[in-house]
Amino acid sequence: MIDSVDLVIHEAGHTLAMFFGQFFYVLVGSLFQIVFPLTFALYFFRRGDRYSGHLLLLWVAQNFVKVAIYAADAKAMQLDLIGGEHDWNYLLGTLHLLSYAKAVGACLYVAGLLLALFGAYGALMESQKDPSTASPIVDVPK
């Protein structure tokens, strides 16, 4: 189910950037797939709800891994896509970095893995805190 949600978010990113040129249009699909859940994580951290923030970082990490797989496939283009051009083939090809597709994918994968470890560790540490000593959640000013 979350894959379908992430696909909608990815495609929404393309729609939001459709008036800003081809490169930006293609880039924002994957970028929005990461930034969208990150904004929710940052919201919870800002409120002081660190547990929820760390849990949401797991969603961000999952999207890093998905984007990593997509980027690593840029040269081979073997993934089944829903249609259209392969975003990462276009992006890396335009930047003359297509031969580095696997390296780009590996960097994004490691970033996702590290973020997942940080999110899981942070959520675990927050869950171990005594609720009576936890700092109160502060509402964000309107």
C-alpha cells in the first residue's frame, strides 16, 4: 500500500514542477518523494514529538532506498515503469553521468540505510524514556 502512496507522491512532484523546465520537472519526482515525508518528520521534531519524528524518518529512508534502486537502473533501464521516460536515465544522461548510475544508486542507498538506522535507533531510545520526565509537546505557533 505504501508503494502506491509513494508513487502518487512521486508523480505529484512532476506535476508541481511541470512549468519549470524539463530537467527540473524530471528531478522533482524523486526529490518530492523524499521531501514530502521529510516535511512531516520535521514537523514532529519541531513540535517536540521526537518519537513520531524518528518513525517518520523510516518513511523517508524507505523512499531513499526506492529512489536508489531507480537511479541505479538508469543505464540498464530494466525496471517496469508505469510509462514515460526513465527519470534517472534522463537526469544522469543530461549530466553526462550515466556511467555512474550504480554509484549514484549506491550513495542514495547508503543514505537511506543510515537514515533508517538513525530513525529506528531514535524511536527506540524515545520509547524507552519515562513519560513522566519527557518534555511536553509544544504546539507550533500559528
